[in-house]
Amino acid sequence: MPGVAVRLHVAPGTENGDKNPPRIAARHLFDVAIGHDNLNRGARFKISARLTVINLGNKYALYNFLSTFSGTHYVTPRTVTAQLGFNF
């Protein structure tokens, strides 16, 4: 079938719903965060900054296959978050 991505790999004839249920293919995801809590080096007021990247490699993967209560879910695509803080 053209255009269909297979995310679940089960060897033919090995599936058993009770003792050998189908599993999701293994994957590795990387998250990165960097920040600093006292940018202005002040004693009374402090400025902080943080940059977070979730799913750095932007992998497309299945992580929950047909769960009874929550259904099928995919990994969140790459997300970049920046945060500035003013502490007093």
C-alpha cells in the first residue's frame, strides 16, 4: 500500500493476545533544556531564562497502541519553549 507507514511490527504467527501481545517498535527520543537563574547577577532582583526542546530529532513514533481507556497516541512533534523569569 503506497503512502502507509507501519508502526507496529509483529512476526507472522507469533502473536498471542494473552502471552505475547503485539508490541510497538523501539525508539529513542531526546529532550534538551538549558537555562540560567541569575543573568543580571543581582542580589535583590534576579532574571532567569530557560530554553527547552522536546523531541529534538522530530521523530514520528507511536507510543500507546489501542489502550483500553485512552486510545492510540503518537509522540509529540518537536516543541521549542522559551521562558523568561523575573524573581523578586
